[in-house]
Amino acid sequence: MNMIVDANWLTSQLDDENLILIDSRGLMPFRFSHIKNAIPMGVENVISIDENGSHLVISPQEAEQIFTDIGIDDTKLVIVYGEYPDPSLARIVWTLIYYGHRNVKILDIGFEDWLRMGYPVTKDLKSKNSASKSDRRFVARINATERADAQFINEEQGKSETTIIDARTPQEHFQARIPGSILHNYEEGIGDRGKMIKDAEMLKQDFEKIGITQDKQLICYCHSGIRAAHTYLQLKQAGFDNVRLYDGSIIDWAKRKYPLR
């Protein structure tokens, strides 16, 4: 699955009524400068913090309201951009996929590189989507195979057909981890010179070198499900289909008293 779009292509599509462009950097950077017709949406908009402090996926009702409000429906291509190497944009993309919107991608470069390469920006706070309201709505259709919770991982742990991937740093991994998980710091999947994701074939080779293969069920986690969402996108870009995100991640796992190594 190709998860990225080329900056050159995007510049020619900015006025397309069937394109929704999301800026994940936060409201202040957005107000200072952004890509034409982009809509600001921080990662906090797609996270629900539960009583354990876990950063879980928002409810279907919340997803429908939030994504409808910015014009997303089944007809729209959604592109999310952010700042290199911030992984927050990936959690927004994953939320859309989890709720059934697969026509979503990320810009291949970060916003700083967009500026550096001379692509157009604006301070205009009005987008094409704010000018017209459609009767169409975003309908949440849960893709259960895109998400894992603690109970699911506990049941799948140790099975030969399942690989659990820790997207955190080596220091975090060796301090405390889900038993049996493989370390693959999400930053290892980010490309050079502002590229948000490495080349697909290079990613595939990197994963296979450490035993992450296409015949396995793959589950990604980190501290709060942000970095792991980026690893999820990297795996999709590399051609892996059977991939889940543990959105609660290590916060949720520890709060539920499951064992740590």
C-alpha cells in the first residue's frame, strides 16, 4: 500500500474539491504559515485519554463529528502533512484507516522541507472546505483488524505467527518492554533530508533483517501510541498487510498490570 504522495503532485492538486489536506503541526505554526487550503488538526483531536492515562482512539461518534466537520466523506482523498520527524501525523492517518477511510496518505516531506524547496505557502485561514458545506458525512466503519488492545496482545503473545514491535528508543526498550517484543525505533524508518518515510524496498529489507516478515501478524506499540502509528505506516508502505496498532501502548499495558521485561 502506497502511503505517501509526492510534493510536486500535491502542488497541482491543491484546489481539487475532492482533496482534504490536513496540517498536523498545531494551530500556532499553522497560523504563521501553511500549505494552501490546508486545515489544522492536532493529534490531540484524535486521542481520548482514559482513566489510566492511556491515549486511546476516539469513539466512532467523535470521529464522525470531527471528520465530517472538515469535509471528509467517502469521496475524498485525505493527505496529512506535518513536521519532520514528528510522528504525530501518523496517528491521524491511522485513526482514519481504523474508521474505514483508506484513501488517506501523508506528504512525502516535512513542512520545513516544503518551504526550503520553494513550494507555495500562505497565511490565509480560509480553505476551500470552509466555503462550502456538503450534505455528505463521514461514516465510521470500524476496521477491527487495524487495532490491538492489551487483552488481544496477551492472548497472541508467544504465538509463532505473531510479532510484537516496540517503536521506542533502545533505552526505553531495555528499561521496560512487553515481553517478547522486537525493538525497531520508529526513527529508523524515516528517510534522509526531510523524507517522512524511507523507500519502501529499503524499509522491507530493514524489517526483514530483524525478523519482521510478511507472513506474521504484526502489532506495533510505543509509549502512548504515537510513534508506533508511524511504524504502522512504515510497515504498510513496505507492503505488510497484517498490521495492528496498540493505541494504548506501554501506558495501558502497565496500568493493567500485565508483565513487563
